Amino acid sequence: MPLSDALSTSVSNLERKPVSRPLRSISSTLVGLNILSIIAGILFLLDFQMASFLIVFGVVLLLTFIGNIVVAAIPSNKNALDQGYLWFMVSAMVLLPILNTVASSNPSNQDSTSWLSSVILFVLLGFGTFMAWTKRTRSNSELIGFSIQKKRSIKVVAELILLVLCLLVGLFVAYRLIVGKTGGVVEMFFPGYSLFFSIGTLAITALLLKRKRTKTRVTLAIIGIGIAVTFSSPVIATLFTLNEAEQEFSEVFGDNWGEAISAEASASFLNTSFSLPHYFFGTSTEEYTLLEDILFYEGVEGVDKDINLSFDAYLPPENSEDLPGNRAVLLRIHGGGWTIGDKGAGNAAQVNKYFASQGYVVFDVQYGLSSEDKFVEFAQVPENIVADFTIDDMVRHIGLFTDYLVEHNDQFQGDLDTVFVSGPSAGGQLANAVGLGLASGQYTDILNPALTVKGIIPLYPANGLAGNVGIDGSAELVDPALLVTENSPPALIFQGTEDGVVDASISEEFDETYANQNNDGSILLMMPFAGHNADFYFSSHYNQILMYYMERFMYLSQ
């Protein structure tokens, strides 16, 4: 018999051998997990939000993704199907955070979620079901000791190079994540998305394992799994801080603070401080009304000449009497190092939408920016808001908005006796200055005393740092910690431990200032591995925790 015929016969016989029992069991389990995840996903989109359901669904969904990758990595005579699934997984883990973020940051997107993200997730689960079923019912030639080596085409080599480059980039990003406090793109945008990239890295590793020889597979597996575990560490570490966050909250509002929240209010709140389904699918918002680009100030002389400042208003739905906000006012101030930034999509628009749908009257306000060197050089800034402004000027501009609000509140129907002020970074510093300045009663010449501040929510506030970038101002407004007294309104402070722009010590000192003034109203939420801008992705593990406590903080402080 010719050698080629013998080889063909051997291969044919090998392919007819049954699937190994362990692989059959794993594949059968994954078929069930994929189908269960599809059903649970449908229930989730139908707004079934029970806490226990979210926890179980999250665990099942994560195990399903990982299990699918493992099964796809096992050598088989269905190599094209396996690789197709793994490539789709990699693509999905890149597209999902982009689509979710775009939908979230669009002020006019009422739902704040992406239907395309949901489609991708269901296709991913359906594809996983089919792949696992074929592994369950078909033979596996490579597992029984025979492998057919295909001639490597240019396309295959190119794919291999791309995969190796992706793994090397992942290694670099993982290193930067562990080092922390770099102040760069990795710190500002990666930690909140890290779980997506952890799963994507596993899929890339699986693709490499299917292409590499046995001698290099162990090394690749160790490197790939190591990177994936590193990427998942922000989520894991954050879960271990939940008890600390709960303790911080209880020290201010008491151990039984949950009993003070009505059933009607609880129905509008997040049921858990972190939910994996929300992380992957995104977090939806309810009804609200958006009024954009309302002019509140035109400068005609001095440093304000030719300056035009506007705001956006996010109003509660009609018949909002039973919502937890009770038309309290939330004033949101954007960040950007006092030199860049703007209202709208760049100021975490879903935060505005989220609280407006809870019954708050939310204002996203512009203020004059300094003409000093930009915090990010290539950032686009409206020319009509830039001049040689000091911190005092910026606070004054926000004060002009408070005057406008008092005069035109018939249009907005906000409760001016219940006002909260919030913002990130430079916006957090200004939120502290405005909130504590109003509460102190010392700045009635620039801040309208008709507003009563009930709480401030600064996110990684840049207290005392304006001078470092050449921006002047009075000591108390530059470093609002100097305004804290025994009677200052409570503060919910959000800070990343690895912030390379605003060091965590600034928030810690601000929190300690409250204690030093015999004021027990400060809560500090410290997020592990989080850098600057940790709240950028609304549905991230970091921001879910912030929203969970922020909505309760504002309700209990009314």
C-alpha cells in the first residue's frame, strides 16, 4: 500500500474515534452555561434586577466566557471554528467598552446603553453554544496523539505576528498597571476596562496556543494567563474593599442607614455595589428631559470680555414626586486641569442622566478656563471660554450661574434648599470651593446665598494644585480644605490609590481635615489600582461603587 494511502487511512480512522469523556463533559456543561446565560441576559434586558440574580448571572457569565475560551483552545479537527470563536471574542472585548462608553456619554441617548453591545454578547453566547456542542459530538484528532501540520501561508504568519504583538502590548500595559501613578493613558483609561482586556488576553493566548508547537505552549500559557490575571486584579482588589466602603458609610449615617431609605427610593437605586452584567451590557437610565446650551453669561469688559458661558439642564420626568431626588439640585462641574474640558459628553454625561431620572434637577455648567498651557495639549476647547482666569474667576463664573438659577428657577423647579455639588479633578477642587464657600457664608458677593448646600461629592479633587500649573487664586479657594469647619456639609470623596495626577494623599488630607474640625461627615472611597479618571467608564467596577454610595449619600443628606 502506498505511504500516502496509508496515511490517509490512519487519519480517517483517527477522526472516527469518539470525543474523550472529560472533553465531552466540559463541552456539555458549557452548552448549558451558554444557554443559561442567554436566558439570563434576556431577563436582565427586561429589567429583572434582583441583587441575587445579578450576582449569580455575573458569575455564570464570566465562567461561560472563560470556559468557552478553554474549550476553543483545545486542539481539534474543527480548528477554523475554534479560531473563529476566539477572534470574535477578542473583537467583542474591544468593541463592547467602546460601544458602551459612546452610548453612555451621549447626553441625548435616553437609555444610555448600546443595542449593538447586547447583540454582540448574545451572538458571542450563541457562537459559544454551537462551538461547545460540536466539541461534545465530534472527534478530536489532536487529543488522541495525531496532528496535521498545515502549510503556513502569509496570512497565517501575519496573524501570528499580530497575536504576538498584542501579547507584548498586554505585557507592557500590565507592567504599567502594576507600577501605577504614571499619569498617562494607561492610568487614565485602562483600569476601568481591565476585565474586558483580561478576557481578551485569554482569547489571544488561546489563539497562540493553537498555532505554536508543544515546546513553547507552556511558556505562552504562563505569560498569557499571568497578563490576564494582572488585568483582572483591579476588579478582584476592588471587591475586597467593599467592606471598607460600607464601614466608611456607616460611620457617617449609622449602622442601620438602610432603614432610613424608603421602599420607593430603593426601587430606583442600584441593587448591588457591583454587577458584572452591568459591566458587560452597560447600565441603562430612565426618562429625563434635556435642555442644552442655555446661555447664562456674556462677558463685556475686563478679563471676561467676549466670554460666553452656557449650561445644560437635565430635568426629572413628569410626575417625579415618588423619585428619591425630590427635585434637589445637583451642580456638576467638569474637570480638565482648569485649562481644558467642557460640559456635555466630556463631563460623564450618564451621571447627569442617571440622577435626573432619579428625580434630581441636574446642571452641567461651563466656567472660564485658564489660558495657561493645556493639561492635554491636543484637547479641543471652545475659544469663547478661555482667558487669563484665576481660580477666583472660575468660582465667580459658577457664582454667576447660581444667580441665573435663582432668577430663573421657575423654569427648572429645583429645590434650592437642597443642593449638591460634584466634579472630578479640577472640577472636584471647584466643587469643594463652591460648596464649602456657599456653606461658609463668606462669599455672598460671588455665590448666591439663596442656595443651601447639603453635600459635596468631589472626585479625586485637585485641592491646592492650581499653583503648580501657574494659575493663581486666593488661598481658601485654591485649597478648599481651609474652608472646612465643624458645620460644613458632608462630603463623599472618591479617589484612586494609584492616581499619578492628583496624589491620593490630597483626598486623605481633605478627609482628615473634617475629622480635625470635629466634623464626622466625611466619607472616603479609596479604589485600588485606580488612577486618575477612574470613573470614566460609567459601568466600571469603580464607578458602580461610586454611584451606589453617591445615590444613597444624596438621599440621606437631603
